[in-house]
Amino acid sequence: MNLSQLYSKAQKSSFHKFLLEKALGRFVPFNGSHRFKVAHISQYSLRIMAPYRRSNMNHLKGIHACAMATIAEISSGLLLISILDAKRYRIILQKLELEYHYQAKSDTIARFEIDEEWLQDRILEPLENSDRVFVDCSIALFDAKGNEVATAIARWQIKNWQAVKTKV
């Protein structure tokens, strides 16, 4: 089962959602100890939670800035890769910017949402005329009370695999 299939099944099955969460920790070993959770999943929306636990805390007992950056990256990248054909397109993070509004002292959720029009205008139509496109994704991060604790912009390069010069 590939990632797109697992993502699709996770939208309807708690077991497949569990498998997707385990895959996040296994395929990216850096993420394993953080125990990030899929808080919400749909075709055009993904929310990833960093639980308020010691491995995600900074020295001030708040959610670490790097944990928040990581869930922002995961929420946007995983949603994009689940929609695009991974055999046809490679996505790679080019830039990640975060603006922190205040300390997160509880579970923190990164929310990335798009719609069909955004997907067509920003990715699919430009890829018809080019072998690559750069897309900025806006991700909002909230604490357990719904307060926005940070805002992220992830710039992804989406490139046709045929144009990739360094292949694995």
C-alpha cells in the first residue's frame, strides 16, 4: 500500500489512521519520539497534533518551536503528497517560516486546508506548462483552547520526476 492509498483509507478507518500515525514515526525516525497524532483527516484538510508531553517541550515547559515547525511541515507536505501522484511528482520543502505569537502550553495542532480551486490554480494548471512549480502553503497552529499560537508558511517545490537530475 502506498502513502496515497493509506491516506485515503485513514479518512474512513481509525485502524488506517493509526497506521498512518505509526508511519509518520517510522519513515521519519526523527519524529518517532514526538508521538504526533492525526487530529483530523480529509481529502483537502489535515490537522497534525503535537501532544503536550516532555519530548515536545522546551525549557519553559511550552511546546518547542521545532515541534511546531515539524507539525506545520508534516500537515502541508503529507496533504500535498496524498493528492499528487507520487510516481509522477516529487515534492521537497524549499523554505519554512514561522511566526510565533505566544507560548503553547497544551496540545498544539497544525491545520492545513485547501480546496479544489486552490489545487487547480496553484499546482495542477501550472504543472501542465512547466516541469516544476513552487507553492506557498499557509498553516495555522492552535493550542487546545483554540488560540492561534503560530502561523507558518511552507514553500514546496513540486517537480516532475522526469526533470529530476539526482534520483534515488
